[in-house]
Amino acid sequence: MPEWDTVRLDFNDDVATLTVDRPDRLNALNVETLHVLRDAISAAESEGARALVLTGAGEKAFIAGADISHMQDLSVAEAQEYAELGHEVTDMLEQFPAPVIAAMNGYAFGGGCELSLACDFRVASENAIIGQTEIDLGIIPGWGGTQRLSRLVGDELARRLIFFGERIDAQDARAMGLVGEVVAHDQIDDHVAEMASDLAERPAFALQAAKEALNQAHEGMQSAGLRYERRLWSSLFGTHDQREGMAAFLDEREPEFN
């Protein structure tokens, strides 16, 4: 089994667990980590995982988002390439041939929230804080959030979350359907492990068929929307608001948008 610096892939019988392991950076997704996630998801599939868990290392974060220091000075073409990489990872989670559970054990902002949206189940710790916060950076969700979020919570709630960049706690996320359940922070690992083990014992081909059929219900409309999202997201790079929003975030100050 390959080993990587920023992602761990562990097996317990037929259950694979992918842990983004950058706790000092709140498990933010830089380019290297996205490439490793892509390889690790492929490895889990090759090893025949019958359930996959995605989580983050440490006590604070699931995945706090994309790497803003990397994004800050991207050109439109570079941003398009970065969006394609993020979409490749989210698509791999959505199309993984077994159930995928996001164990959201802390902050899940921006790209981290989007990765969870591509999973089949979202289980949140009571400490989790969740949000599509890209508007504060002068951009929009670029890894599927504009398309997948409204499927879960409905059109108006999706617009509120994206337009205002709201950060919501786990109980509010549960009430709006963004996560399926909320558990005590010190119980999330055991709870998700039991859930994944139960899924892994169920008929694999039937689960795969059910997942493909459920995904197909959204396929035509969503695939076109995801392509459009990638173009719109990357087109915002080089604008004043994108440069100012990301500079302000990195400088820890309030942005001054046009």
C-alpha cells in the first residue's frame, strides 16, 4: 500500500479510511494533497474497499478548504486547471463504487464542504462548523458546491449559504438536511466505523447499482452545471475582488470589495 505525507489510507477489513493529515493547516487542500487524494481514492478502489470513510486529522478540522495562498495569484487558465483537479477528486468520491461517508469532525469550509457534498453520507461531530465561504474571497464554490448543495437543502437555502457565506453549526446543518446526523465529538470515529462496517457487510453489487441509479437521477442536469461552474469560477481570477478577498484573508483583515 502506498504511503503519502499529507493523506493516510487505512484498512479495517473491507472498510477504507482516508484521512487528510495536515492538522497544522486545518487539513487545507493544497495541490499536492489533491493529487494524493486522487491517488488514494484510486488505491482504495483497487484494493476492493466496500465502504470508504473520508475524514481529517486532529481535533479542529475536517477539511478547512482549498489552499488560498496557492489560489491568490492564479491566472484564469491556472484557475481552470485547479478547478479541474478539484472536480476530478469530487467526481471520484461521487462515483466511487461503494458507499462513501464524510466524517465531519470539525471545520468544513469551502472545498472541504464540497468534498463532503460528493459523499453518500455526511455525519457531523457536534463541534462541526460548515459553510460555503468562497464569497468572502471574491469567488464562488468551484468544486461542485453550486450544483450539489441545492440537491440537499433546496434552492433558496443553497443561495443563502453561498451568497452570504454563512457558517452554520452541526445542529442547524442537520435541520436543513446538509448532514444526515450529528453525534458527540468523542463518538464520531466509532459511530462512523460501525456505520461503514454495516455497509461493507451488505451486498456490494446491489449497493453499487443503487448508488449508480441514484446518481443517474441528477446526471444530465448536474454534469452540464458542473462544467459551467468550472468556467465561471476560473473566470473570477484576476478580478479586483478575488485578489482583494484572498489577500485580506491571508493578511487577517477585512476585505474592501468593489
